[in-house]
Amino acid sequence: MNYMIERWSPSSLKPHEWDEFVLAADNGTIFHERIFLNYHPAERFIDHSLVIRSKAAPQALLPAVEWTIDKDKTLYSHRGASYGGFVYKDAGLEQTIGWVQALKRYAQETGFTRVLMTLPPIVYAQHPTNYCEFALLGEGFRYQKRELTAVVKIPHQEEDIFAMFKQEARTATRKAEKQSVSVRITNDYAAYYEILSHNLMMRHGVTPTHTLAELEYLAATFPNRIRLHAAYLEGRMIAGVVNFLANARTMLGFYISDNKEFQEYRALNLLFYDIFRECSRNGIEWYDFGTFTLNMQPNFGLGKFKETFGARGIFRDTMEIWL
């Protein structure tokens, strides 16, 4: 089957139609939606998203930007989001191979020297499949890197959550409860951002990826899908996690951070216990702690911390091809 690829524009597929496709897709996430991608200032990226059609009907979407270094022009899916790659509703292997072949032709014809994409981990899909990776590898793509992200399978019953914790996590959670640490959802992003910024600067000498204004904008745009879970001691915020409900199945934790002056209270343990209970009540199947490798170098301490909650590492792959 022949597939036609066109560069997305609001006139070719209205933004709300794009987002409706993503929401109904097998593997779509919040990071593929136009309403999310549009938080980036227009001057930050050159949008070059694609619509893959067959007989005029959209078969798949590829959110993407142009990224040029020296003379190398890359089609990147997506530099401004956690995940990119093809978004599809129902895809067989033959279809997927056809999309990749069409993508290569399009990229060559439009002057790109490389295609680069970061794929959602397999737990984000309603019907998990490795067709995309198989098709990409078969058409000459290679792994640029394979990071590990820590995921937890959320039990259907709340009472089973504590049992999946390792002993040190159970002990720390009980300690936080006994010391009157409380957990709640809040919009006090300013207090949280102060903790986060201090930790990132002290540990890594960097600032958060998002500005405070961007976080507040995203939270206001997605009030039911981006929420700040925070732990308090005597009314003072001492830890927090911004959680993105990526789709109906999977929640992703961003910026896990606590005030080190109060580390002995083990607020993060109680915080995740409460988050997992909320996931269980709402039928969310997976919690993604985020990566604990960077350029394929593991942070063993961070990985061990996430493993105490029952997490295990799965691949978050970035694949590329030079044309």
C-alpha cells in the first residue's frame, strides 16, 4: 500500500482533530498532543510534524521539529517532549513498515540528513507491540541510545500496594505516617519549584527543564492530567512530585524532589504510597518513575530507590538513521 506523507498544518488537519486522533490512538500520550506541544514558544522550534495518509484518511501522526547543527538537518520526534514516534490507532506490521519507508523517502526528498525519534516505552500502549522498532531496524535505523525508565505495575487492589514495597520502603512509609507527614494535591508550584531548583543546582549545577511559568501554564491547561502531589510537615511543603497522566493507562512522575533538611521524615515514601493508591482507585495500570540512566550510564542509587517501590527498568529507546 502506498502512503502519502504531508507536513502538518492547521489547515491540513485542525489542531483539535490532531488531538482527537491522539486521544483515540493505541499509543498516544499527552506529549503527542498539539495543545501540549504548543506551550513551547514559537521561536524555540521549527515545527515539522507529519500526517501519514492512505486514501486521504490519516493513518498515523508523527509530531516532529527541525533541528539543525552545522549542516546536519535532523527531523526530530520530538525534541520538545518526552516521547515522539508514530501515533496510530491500529497498525499491522505491513502498515508500519510502509510508514517507515514513506518517512525515509519524505526525509530524503525534503533535505533532511537524519531522522531521530524517541519512542514511548511499551507500557504506554494499549496493545503493546514492537512492530515500530522492527520496521525501523529493518529500514536501516539504529539505536542511538537505550535508556532505562523505572515502571511499577499498579495493583488493582489498594491493599496490595504496600506488599509490593521492599522492606526499607515499608519501614520508611510507616515512619513518615508516624511523624505526621501529610500528603495532598496542591497548586502551590512556587513553593515546590523552590525545593526543586535548589536540589538541581546543588546536585547537578542545572536549572529545571521547565520554568515555573511553564509548569503553571501546563497545570492550568491540563488541570486533571498534570497535578502536583506534595508532602507537608506542620503546614510546610517538604517534598513534591509533578505527575503527568500521559494517557488512560500510564502516569509519569516528573521532578521528584524533597527538602534535604527534612529527609529523615521520609516524605517521598509516603508521597508515592499515596500516589499509587490514587492510581489504583482510578484504574491507572502503570506508574513511570522516569529514567535512572543518562546516555546509558546508570545511576545505581536512584535506580535502587525506585526499585524499593517495586519498580523495574524497561527501555526508553531513541532511534536514528543518517540519510
